[in-house]
Amino acid sequence: MADVRELLGTNLHRVFNNRDADARRRVIADTYTDDVTFTEPEGTVTGRAALDERAGALLGRVPATFEFAEDGPRYVGTSTGALAWRFGPPGAPVVRGIDVITVRDGRISELRTMLTGED
């Protein structure tokens, strides 16, 4: 079973940074619960397939040079964690945010993404 620290990294790097749809789906199957909820500014979706669709759609509408990078330390509790990130071309992020996860039985059961309030 993965711990909270590992799951934060997997969520950012191996799921939301992964442009290979088949590989991303395999990681999603191992990382999230069947009933995972993903809440972001565009709304909330439930389930692995819906999360995969959101990740794929995001990556599909930005240039291939855009990537997620950690933007601070990983904050870890017993069943929760948070990780700030930046997204855009290396060294020139166009958006910053934070992911907050809840973990159940070694998998992410809830993912909340918040963006900075900066324009």
C-alpha cells in the first residue's frame, strides 16, 4: 500500500503529467478508489473513468511543453495530504494551485484541486 506522501507524487506526476492514456489509466486503477471524487473549479466528478477523462482533456488542450511541477513541500497527515504545484512551460508557469487528497485503504478517495486567486 502506498503512503500519503507517495500518493501525492503519483497523482501529480504519473497521472496529471502523463500524456500516455493507457499508462495513465493503469496508474489510476492502482492509485484511486473506485468511487474517487475529484473536485476542481470546473466541478466535481466521481469515479476513475471520469478522473481520467478530466486529466486527458486538460493535457489535450495545452501545448506539449506544459508540465506540472511541485511548488513546495508535500504536507502529510495520517489520511490526508496537500501538494502545491505550478503548470506551464518549464520555468514559466501559467497557473499555480494545490491538490488536497484524502486516502482510504492506501488509495486516494478524494482529490480537491484549488487554483490561486491571482489573475
